Amino acid sequence: MPGPPIGTRLYTWLRGELVGKDQTGNRYYREKGGGRVHPDSLRKERRWVIYDGDIEASRVPAEWHAWLHHTADTPPPEGGPPRQPWQKDHQPNLTGTDQAYRPPGHTLMGGRRDPATGDYEPWTPD
């Protein structure tokens, strides 16, 4: 895996401050010194992610997405925020992969649907 482009690597090395990592190994950065943005300025602190593996935006968990897009001012705590028992783990978009959802009847799932139950009545114009 090639990693980030050389420009991103160089910028991260010179101007980046590591903020944290998520459970998949993605590393999150901001400009050193918090970007020195005046509170009245329209300019926001520069924040970015260096992916561990494939560069795919859907691999960023919700709590880090909120921080990257300035919805949350503080990064999530180490290990992530407290979770409820009903919450599922973050899963990236699997479209186009072998793990993508394919409904019954999909050509890659045998191509045969269950027979109709008889409760369907097609519309016909009068």
C-alpha cells in the first residue's frame, strides 16, 4: 500500500500535530499550535486523516468524522466515547466488495428469487 501522497507526508511531518488514532489505525492530525486561529476569524483549524490501508472516507468512524468537520470541538477520548449495548461497531461502505449485501435473487447469490405469494396485483390502466 503506497500510503499518502508525498505532499501530504511532508506537510504532516512539518506542520502536523497527532491528535489521536481510531480502532482501525487511522491517524488524525491538526496544524501544530491549533492553527492559531483568532476566535473572530472565519478560518477554521486545519484537520486531516492519514488512513491505515485503503484511502476510503467511509472508514472514518462517526466520532472522528464529527471532529474532522468541526462539528465537535474536541477529539473523541482514547478508545472512543462510551457505547450503549445496542450500538453496533462502525463498518465502512462495503459496496463493490465481496462483503457487500446482496439480496436473495441477486445474480451472484444464485439468481433465483422466492416465488410470489399471490398477494401482488399488478396495476393495469382502464
